[in-house]
Amino acid sequence: MSRKLYPDARAALDGLLRDGMLIHAGGFGLCGIPTLLIEAIRDSGVKGLTFVSNNAGVDDAGLGLLLKTRQVKKMISSYVGENAEFARQYLAGELEIEFNPQGTLAERIRAGGAGIPAFFTRTGVGTEVAKGKPTQDFDGATYVMERGIVADLAIVHAWRADPEGNLMFRKTARNFNPVMATAAKVTVVQVEELVPQGSLDPDAIHTPGIYVKRIVVCPPGYAKRIEQRTVRPRHSDPAPAPAAAGSEPSPSSVAQSPRS
């Protein structure tokens, strides 16, 4: 068995957690979030945590679980609009927030993993985002300096991994997980499918195993939540019955009609 494989999320985080940590948490909305690892952090009881994440989950999933238990002191995020408890704690002065434009957040994480302490961007110049930060002019335009972020711990979710921690991510889950995996002192990965060593095409690996210290495999039947389910009728679905002459179409027929 690989030295990186652990039997469950609790074991994978054993000895790594402490109060006041800075943690990268991968995912985009509820897609690709490391649910098992988040639940293990909740169950550990550590507190005073700062999380770097695209979002704060929802009230009953993702990082929302840790907000509910008051284990989060600060969020460094780009979008938090789906979490009522987040809004309540923020407005009550119980939670610190550092908002970032989404591209800036991604680049701050990428820069941390690349050993770049800071960079300049035009995004946010002249707004609250740039308040208190150094600025400098380049080629006649003003740029604001942003710091790279290196976390104490990164928790990420991958689609496939081999025993050495070479990772592949799937679709939307590839947004923040790969850069976070490179930008922490220790990276712990939960993976949907563990494949034999050497079975991954080297050209298809998104994150090399050198960045990954510990791996836990999701159990059979692991459920992945969908934050906003939006669907439209298939072409094979029967068309709604036409409305009688002179009458208004029913709400149901309007809702079921195909979009143009």
C-alpha cells in the first residue's frame, strides 16, 4: 500500500489540524468540494480557522457546516451569496471577510504555489478591493499589488489519482482545486477513483504527485450535491397542448415550452 493512502478523512488529517490555521478549500460552488475532509475538520473541533475558498458553501453543505459550528474566524473568498448564515455572521460582526475578484483570488493562490510573493493587477483599482494596498503605475495605467497566498493546509477533491498522488480533475472541479494543491505546506486529497500506478496518461495529469502528501478514497455511493439544478425539456419530450383560442396559456405550459 502507498505511504500516501489513508483509510478515511479523519486519519488523513490526523496530526495536521490546529486552531488558527489558514486552509485552502477547493471547489467551485458545491462542485468539486472536499466534503469528507470538511466534515472531518468539523468533527475535530478545531477553531479560529481562516479559509481561502471560492465560496462559503450553503447553509447545510460545504464550508457552511463549519460556519454553523462557529469554527471559522475569517473567509478569503470571491462569492458568498448562497449562504444565509454567512451573511448573518458577517452583518453581526462575528465573521471577518476579505473579498477578492475571482480572477485575483485564483492568481493569488497560483502565485503562492509558484513562489511569487506578490503581483500587480488593474482589477479593483479605485475600489474598496484596493483600499490600503500599494499601487504603482505601469505604461500609464495604475495597478494594485496583491499578495500570493500559501496555506498551512490544502484540502482538495480530485476525480482520479494513482497511489503516488498524481491527480486528474473533472470539468468544473478543475477551477480551484489544482492551484490550491500546489500552494500549501501540506495537501490532502479526497479522490473519487484510485487507479493503479502507471495507468494515468502522463499528458493528462493535472497535478503531479509531488504536491500531494495524503490521499483518502471516497466510499462507494459518495454523493455529490448540485447547488443550482437547471434543466430544460429534451427534444423528445411531448410538446404542451395548445391553448384554446382567445385564452391565456397556462403557467405550466409556459414553463414547459422549449427555449428559443
